[in-house]
Amino acid sequence: MSPFQLIADAAPAAAAPAAPASTNPPAGGGLMGMVPLFILIGVMMFLMIRSQKKQQQKRQQMIDRIAKGVRVLLGSGIIGTVVEVKAGDICIVEIAPGVRVEVVKNGIGDVLDAPAPADSNAK
């Protein structure tokens, strides 16, 4: 026998590296892995709500600009001129000479142009 065989035979069996006991993930890893998903969903909802509020504010400003003499585009696609703004949320729009319709302000899709400002130099 060679001296190398004797050394290999004499080595204790415990010296061999032990295999890992288990390959299970650490406890609580599943819930911690979902935290970024919850954060992402929260950020997306915040951005959507913020965008919607900006659109509502812009629409409210447009409705507040409605005054006599303003050309408007109705939700149905008809273009007319505001003749009178009644109390509440109703206004009268002239869509053709002598043809006037009552319209709820929310039915107005867009304000096309504002009336010309009153001439402050006129005496």
C-alpha cells in the first residue's frame, strides 16, 4: 500500500463537509417580498387621484368663466353664444339667430373664447 492510501483510510468520516439541512426560505420572507408591490400600488393610486382632481379643478375653472357673450361648445357638438346666465347652473345659449336653448352649465363641453373686456377708456 502506498502512504497516500493509508492517510485516506485513516481520515475520519466526520471530516467530510455536511450537506445543508434544508433549503427553505427564511421565515417571513413571503410578506416582506410583497411590500414593494403594495408601495407601487399606493403610489399609482395617489398619482391617479391627483390627476383626476386637477382635471376637476380645470373643468370647474372653465365653468366659472361662463358669462354673457362667451362662445361655447355644447356637449352635443353645437356651438353657440351665451345670452344669459341664470341663477343656479342654467344659462341660455343662442345657437342661431333667434334660436335660444336653456343649457345646464355642466352640459357645456368647452369655452371657445372669452368676451372682449369692457373698454375702460370709454367715457
